[in-house]
Amino acid sequence: MPNNLEIIERSIHDFQRVQRRMLLAKEENAVKTYADLKEEYTSLKALLGTAGVNLTELDKIKE
């Protein structure tokens, strides 16, 4: 069973991956893809915020 640090680390990695894909979707004007990724982005952002992770440097989307 993963410990809290491992969960946070995995969530940060997922958050960064989702943001990269959101930026690509926005660049390609893939509206549906962007909206789908935004749901995951919002959930990960809430999870990381609750875990006390400072997203100031990590959040490139800032929505």
C-alpha cells in the first residue's frame, strides 16, 4: 500500500501530465478534449491543495 508521500508524488506527476495535454489541446483547438482534461485537472488540483501542496509553481493553466 502506497504511503502519503508516494500518493502525492504520483498526483503531482499526473497533474503535470494533464496540464501538458491541456496546453496541447488548447493549441490544437480541441475543445472537447480540453474540457475532458479540465475535469481531471480540477480533481487533481483539489486533491493536491487538500494535501497541502503549494501549486504556485506547478500550475501552468491557472484556472
